[in-house]
Amino acid sequence: MCLGIPVKIMKISDSLAVVEIGGVKRQASLALVEDVRVGDYVILHAGFAIQKVDEDDARESLRLLEEIGICDI
């Protein structure tokens, strides 16, 4: 099973972004998504942002992942 996690874009430099989830920041490639900006939420999988998502949907997904014990946000 593959799991993509919603993360918030904190900084963009060329085709790389710094993303954050639960206070943890990491680098992610933006090569697979278009029209993303700082503050947007994307689904992160294997170091790649694979889809832009609505902030409300991202927050609800994170809440559900936390509820079932997959994420500790």
C-alpha cells in the first residue's frame, strides 16, 4: 500500500520545496505538479509532490490520519 500525506509548502526554490507536517520540515520535488505557491497544500509521496489539494481537504485528511494513529500532528 502506498500512502501520500498532505503537507504545506513553506518555501519554493526552482523545482524544489520545503514542506512541513507537524513541525517536521523536509525537501520535496515539485516536478510533477504545476501552479503551486507557498502556503498551498500538496500530497507528498516518496519525496515528490504529486497533487495540489484544497486546504480544508488537507486538514481533514490529516485529522483522520491522526485519529487512526498514522500521523502524530
